[in-house]
Amino acid sequence: MIQSPIPVPINGNGSVAGLTRYFASETSSSGDFVTCCRSKPAPKASQYQNSVKSTLKSLPTLDLKKCTRQDVLDYFNNGWDLFETLKAACLDDDTFYLAPDKLRRPLIFYLGHTACLFVNKLVAANLMDRVNPHFESLFAVGVDEMSWDDMDEDRYVWPPMNEVWEFRKNVHKQIVDIITDPARMQIPVPEGINCWDHPLWALAMGFEHERIHFETSSVLLRQLPAELTVRPPGWKYAPLQAPEHVPISQTFLDVPGRRVTIGKSFEDPTYGWDNEFGQRTEDVEDFKASKYLITNREFFGFVAAGGYTNESLWDEEGWKWRCYRKATRPTFWVEVDPEAAASDSNSPPPSPSPVHTGPSFARARRLSMTSARQFKYRAMWHEMEMPWDWPVEVNYLEARAYCRWLGPNYRLPSEAEWHCIRGDTPVLMPRGTANLEMEFGSPSPVNYFPPNELGFHDARGNVWQWSEEHAHALEGFRVHPLYDDFSTPCFDNRHNMILGGSWVSTGDEATKFARFHFRRHFFQHAGFRVVQSNKAVHHEDANEADALVNAHMAFFYAPTDEYFPYDLDISAVREYPARIAKESIRIARQCSAPMSRALDFGCSVGRTSFELTRGYDKVVGIDTTARFIAVCHSMRSGGNMKYKRTDQDGTEAILLATVPDDIPEPDRLRTEFWQGNLRNLSIHYGTFDLVLISDPLLHVVDPLSVIEHVSQFVNPGGVLIISTTANLLDGDKKPVLPGFAPVETRNLGLLVRETTSKFHLGVAHLSAWCRG
């Protein structure tokens, strides 16, 4: 069977227990259900779901300097309708409460999420008011879990489906009003103004975000049992073979080395995500690459040769994932009854086309017809005959194991090598030349579309292509103030790049500039081609290359004489992260509070959490930024970590951040760290004797309501401490904290280094309450 989604028990009268018949024969390998709740039964086949304007045609991305108001409206409606066409393919409303992949939210989340992002970004840009504050919190934060087996299974109360559809309807109307009102939105962006800085960019951000989720949601729906979906009218699969029925003979083509420049100009008139901008130039040596993407036929040789059970072909991360998932085949291959397969004359065994000769391929050639017929293929909406000429779809870990099976000098391409393979290419591929933008509703034979000038087929499109390279920023990278955590949480050495787009990629994803990234164990419509080279891909440590991480490492860990190398008295403002922990412990003891568990929200790179172990038995650190949490894990396990300091003259130094010696390993191990969102803080974390919150409050729309929400996590007798560089509690508005008594308010100085000779003096305003 295909990897099953997880049945979602629903409390109260809204039981979806009947759906569990689809999962009776297989559940997740962990054996756990993701429990999600909603308040009342959802209606079947709601009027909103039935009224979706179905479309399968994608419009090209906008030129923000030349587009008309009607162009913008059409592009918005096109992306909105594409997304809703996909969601309306769910059999009924109960299906939306299922999580097809246990590492993702239930489908209802994504239906609300794309509309929620529009609202949150447009509110931040002062272009609209809130529509439903509760939904705009509930649907705000998706999932980018730290590993394949430790997702925080938040238990939300999901609303009825008709309310979510109504929310989308109201958001849609407000966006249309913005687009069509010249007083509210200037279209196009005038000459002399950078698109990045114009209000139209905020709208385009929502347009392209919706299109990303059109693609990622298609992966989730593909993991549902086919019985729970209804194929949209006009959805067309590619043929099993190219029209000429020419056998595919995989070969390696020579790629001459050259200088490659990667990146998009900030002057470009089309929307792009932050990681596309900037520039990197790299000299690439000669190498060879497979003419075609690796097909299902070729990958079958790896499967039949025991690739999934040969530990020597997998790295440590890959083997742990394989064992955890009990994987024996690609996710979208479906095992069928061998006797039924033997009678199926339409399933010829593959004839592996080796890329080189050797024992592995000799074994692959001797595979029996019966073993080849044990698999069918799960397309978007149903199981079908195995398309042996289509590209195999796997995660990075499987692709890398395949390369090891081929031999010692085979690997996935670097980003620069992929650019060499791609060659000279337009921003958008002309229709009919690549499987992009829903040319087909599936992958296509790897020899269906013509090759590029270098002889490579599917240099762009068909399926995304895994790269050996980790996600990283280009030189000149900067975040957009409306979406400062789109890419940066993924610069953590745990995400690998995918390049080239897939059959379902639209808008910006279908352009030549697209640079996306996923966890190595995640599934997308992604495959790979193989590079033959004796040169390894260099990975710069993402944390050392990350200016924000480096700045936080220095602020949190650098010794005073290193951070401020001058003979001046700064005792009142030095080492703020340690002082706020010391003050929190002092206040707790003054209140005679219990001191078992502490929560450090906004823990950044962990110093304050470690310092709190001086007074608390257990400390939980939470931050919204995944790469900070990755640093915390490294510091917890090893006690130190390298980071980079760059001075104003360009001089760079590699320094070592160290947890203080008087906090030994047993104390460090009394901490744990999680990525989380302050507004959606889950009861999963438990309750605490101390809740310490710092500057994350600067980035929420309604900090007072957030403080009130978080206060419920403080145990009776415990302490709540807010410390922030913006005095959010001045004026008439105060948080309503029933049962809490104010303890003290005070100011703490802090010193922030910009360069060797330039520092900023700040003041953190501390407020403390004790719960009776």
C-alpha cells in the first residue's frame, strides 16, 4: 500500500470514525494518531466547496512594472481558483480534518493558511484591517519540524469547514477591493521605485505564497487514499511513453566547466522570494551528468537489488529515516498482489538502462517479470499502471543512496553544476517546451520534451531536482520586512535545495530564478539526475555564514573582554542574557515561587536557558527561528560551537562560543529546545513555575492578548516575567491577568556590538507578576 495518512479522531459529535476504514490495514510507522479537534460537525459537501470556480490553467507571473490593474486581478483570481480547485477535490468536508502526512498539519489548516497570510501581510503593510483575528492566529504558522520523528503534535481545535470557506470568501472580497481601488493600490509600480519597496509587493507575496501551497497541497492530496478525492474535470495525465516510443538509453554527457553567476537583481520587475536575490559567482570544473532524469525503470534496479535494505548505501541520517519509515520503495509506488500482477499483461518488466556496467546492473537485468509487476503507481487521483519512463519521485535521502549504489564518483549536482546543465534559458519556458505550469497533471516521460542546447532533457520542469547543496543565502541577501522568516530558518544545514520546478509549479516557482529547499526526508514532486565527478560539493557551515546567527552568538556568549575590548566600565550593561536569568531567579525566590520548570520564550541561541538551570530543575527554550533552535541543540550536546565575527575593515575571525564552565554537561542536558510560536503556544509543553518572555513580543500584532494567553501556562505560585526593549506596557492598556499580582518593574541595560568601535546601548523594560 501507499504510505497512509493518519486518521484524525474528532471530539464531540463530529466523529469521522467512519473514515478509519481506509486506514485499517496500515497506519503510520510510529503507530500514533495525530489528534485534532473541532467544535461541531462539519456539513457534508458544503455550498462553498461546490461553488469553487474550477480551473487548471495557470497564468504567467506578473511584470510589476508593466501589468495593468486587470492583469493583477486576473493573476490573483487565477492562483486563488487553482488552489481552491485542488481543495475542492476532497470527497467531503470530513476529509479536511485528516493529516495525509504525519509531519504536516491537517488539510483544513492549509485552506485557512493561504488566506491568513494575505491578511497578516496586508495588515502589516497597512493595506487592510483584520477579518477574523482568531483565524489569523490559528492558521498563521505551518510546520518545519526539526527531524522526521519529533514533530510537535499540537492539538488545535479546528473550526467547522463552512466557517473556513466563509473566511476565505471574505478575504477574497477585501483583496479584490484593494486591487480595484486606485486610491488604495497604485498599479503598475512607477519607474524609479523598486518593486521590493512598493505596496504591490505585499499583494504579490500573497499571490506567490498561494501558488506554493497549490503545489505542496497537491503532494498531500496525493497521499490520501484515492477514495477520499474526486479528480477535477479536465485533469490530464501525461502519456506513459513519448509519442515516438523511443527506448530511453541513459547516458552521461560531458559538461564543460565555466564561470556561473547565480542570483536575481533587486531591480527585476517580477516577484521573487528573498533567497533568489543577491549574487554568487562560482568557477565550475568539467563534469558529466545524466542525459535524463532518473526514471522509475532505473530506480527499480536499485529497489530489486536490495537498495532499501543495504545499510552501506545510506548515510546515518538516511538509514535512520529508512528504518523509522520501514521504507522499501518510493512513496508513490504501490505494492500489488503478485498473483494479480502476473496476470496483468499491461505491466511489462523494466529493462534497466545502466549508466555504467557492473555487477549491480547485471543483477538488475536479471530481474524477473513477476518482481517487476509487483508495483503500480499512485498518480494524483488514482492508482495506475507503472509509468516506467516517468522520473522517479523520491526524497534526498533516497536519491543519495541511489548515487552510492552506482559507484564512488556519482552524486547529486551542486547548484552551480545544475546551472551549467540548465544552460541559457528564458525566465519562463515557452508553452509546450517543458512540463511546467500544469502542462500535464502529472510527471511526463523523461524524453517527451526536446533537449536543451547541451543535450539534456528536462533541464527545467517535470519534477524538481534535488541538489547536493544545502539551502543558503546569496551575497547581498536581505530579508523583506513583511516576511523576515521565509528563508532564514532554513539556512541550518538541514535543508537541501530543489531546483528547476515541477509539472505543478506555477508563477515564480516556474521561473529560472526559483531556489527552493526542503528537509532531506520530505516528499515533494521531486526527483533527480546524477552527476559524475571526483570533486565533492563544499558545504559552508550555514551558521558561520549567517550574519544574524553570528550576531546572536556574540551577544549571548562572547566574554566581555572579547565583545568590548576597551578599558571602560560596562558592568551595568554587560552580558544581558546571563543577567536576565539571574534576575528571574532572584524574583522567583523573592516570591517563594516553586522552582521546578522554567520556560524561556525567545531563547535565541540558548544562553539564558542554560543560565536558568542554576535555579530550575528543567528549562524549556522556545524560539520561532529554526536555525536558532539548531544552534541550541548543538550547544546543549557539545557545550561549544564556532561562529564568525566580521569587523568594519572586512577582517573575519572564527571564534568559539562556549557554555560557561560552571554549567556542566549534566546541567546542559536539563534543557530542551523547540521551535514554536508565541501566539499558538501549545499545552503540549506543559505548565511552568517561571515563564520568561523577551523581544518576540515586538513582532506580534496584539502583545497584550498574547501575554494574557501565555499567562495560562504559569503554575499557581509561579512567576511571569516580560522583558522587552519596547515598553509595551506603558499607557492606559494593561494585560488582564486574573489571579496575578504585580511584583516589580525595572530597567536593565544592554550593550549591542555593531563593529569594533560602534556599539548600541539599549534598555530592556522588565515587568514581573506572581500567580496566586
